[in-house]
Amino acid sequence: MTTINWVGTGLSSIPGLRRLIDAGHKVVVWNRTVEKAKTALGDLSVEIRAFDLDALQESLSAGDLAISMLPGEWHVPIAKACFAKNAHFVSSSYISPEMAALNNEAKKKGLCCVNEVGLDPGIDHLMAHWLVSDYRASDAYDANNDLSFISYCGGIPKIPNDFRYKFSWSPLGVLKALRSPSKSIRDFKPFDVSRPWDAISSYDAPLEHSESFEVYPNRDSLPFMADYKFDPDWNVKTFVRGTLRLNGWAKAWEDIFAEIETLKGASGDARLIEMSDGFWNAHAYDEGEPDRVVLCVALKAEQGDKAVYHKTYALDAWGDAEATAMAKLVSITVSLAVEAVVAGKIAAGVSSAPSDATVVGDWMETVDSIVQHLEVVDHTG
């Protein structure tokens, strides 16, 4: 029987871990502090071990699997430890160049190294694959159409506040992201932005009740055109993957933007950590306070000024007494990837969220069962 080694029991881990244990899988939990893991796991009955990379590698057998829910710098070392023992690897994080470099070894050994199977990245990929496949199969498909693709995701407070945000975990990642440039496509041309606040716009999300948000592009969207199986010859008018925030967020954070712009070098990094600690103390979710996740992925095809295909895959979820919406959507999707690897449904190599229509359909059915609203909205019908 495959042993599933779940490494890390932070705030985004428990629902998916519980799902695997409840389903009868053999699970071993690894955490840097055993007592913290016991507290996090609560009533879950599972073996817990103190995390040490050498100890993890030593424990692995061929065909086993390890999931890294630790910070990103641990993913590649854990994946390498897995490969040394002919075991599989899963994480919810973006594929780094160092992780991508393991592809040949993974394929040669017949091992799965699955990443980008959380919320964003993860569920957003599933939605994009579904939309592109649906468009290709539609009567509206024409290689000469002009295409617009948007994908916006955000964790936001269910109960709005003056800060227009709350933190599910350390704010440092959010602050670092604000220092990062982005690449996308706007009006058929590259649209490069050095800071997110230079490209904030408004977006009306087609949820159960239409709702307006602030959005901005993040990271480099361009490689995902190939990932989503866009033909190189398609006329791409818009392609952007970005972040969604409550209206008023840019105004509430304008002093933060101004300070981040001045931070440089080691002293700047130290100040960023100081800011993160302050925000965690002032703006973390209170005990039992519900969070909210909104994710909208849309594809539109136009012939001239006429939209011949336009659908949005829209998700709205909020936390409850059991877990936060963020934790459910990240970790339960990870658990689906784990089961897919164990069942032999994922090809060997370094990969992201699957595009196979059957797998996408099955995963989205599970997602539908844990959110408050999930719908494909047809704007042309």
C-alpha cells in the first residue's frame, strides 16, 4: 500500500489531510514541531514524525509519495529525496526553474512530480483547461477569432473592513509580490508592469449577484498560453492572470505602496519582515472569522465587434467553523492530485494541474461540493 507522506501542517493543510485519512489512505505526517502538528491535527488519528529531510528520505519506499506544504525553498530538496527512493512528489506551488529541471529524471524513472494543484495555481488551471476545450468544441470556434482571456483570484475578508484585507497566513508573501513585475497582453501587445499598483483596474465578477472588484496582473502570464493549449497562431487580444481585491483596497494601501517602493537591499528586506510581523498582529483573521475566496476565469472570442463565444467559470467560497475557504480549496485540491497519482492518472514527469477532461470534471465536481457558488456563466446565450 502506498504511504502518503504529508510534510507540513500549516494553516492550509488540514482539510485535504483529513480527506485522505478519512478515505482510508495510509498517511504519515511530518512537521518540524511535533507538538504543533498534534495541535493542528486535533482529533485526527495519524502517525506524526519530526521532519528531517534525511529521515524522510530514509523512510520512503518505491511507489510512495510525499507532499510538501512547507515554504517553497523546501520543494526541490524534498522532490530530490523522493526521486532518490523512486517515490512521487506533489506540491501546490508554481513550478520553479529548479523544479522544471527535474523533468527528465522524473520521466526516466517513471515518477510523477505534480505541482500547481492548489487554488491559484490549481483550480484556476482546471477552469482554463475546461474553457479552452469547450471553446474548441463549439460552433463559434474559428482560428481567426480575436481571443481575450482573464483569470482573477483573491482571498478577501468575508466581512469587509477599512483595511480592505485580512491575512490567512504570513503577510510576507503578499508584500513580496507587491515588489514583483508582471507580464501580460493588452490590446494585442505585451503589457509589462513594474509594480501592481500601476495597473489596477475594475472588474465586474458574474457571481450569484454581480459584484465589482479591483484587479491587477501578477507574475508572468505569457507562458500559460502554451500551458492552456492556445495555438501559437491565435489572435490574442488579452491574456492576463491576476489578483482580485475588494474595492477600496488600493486607496487603503496607498501608504504601503509608497513605502515598498523605497525599500532596497538587505535593509529593505528587513523592513519588509518588520511590516509583515506588524500586519500579522493587526490584520490576521480572528478566531472563527470567515474568509472568502473569489475566482473568475473567462474566455471570450470575437469576430470584429461581435462576441461569438464568452463564458466565465466563477467561484465564490467562504470559510466556516470547520476550516477557512482558502485552506479547503488549496489542500483538498492537493489531496485530489495525490489520489490521481496513486491511481496512475497522472503521467510521469514534472507537471501542473491536469488538462484531461475526465480528471478536470471529477476534480471540479469535488470543488463544487465545498464552495457556496460555482457556475459557468454564458454571456452570449
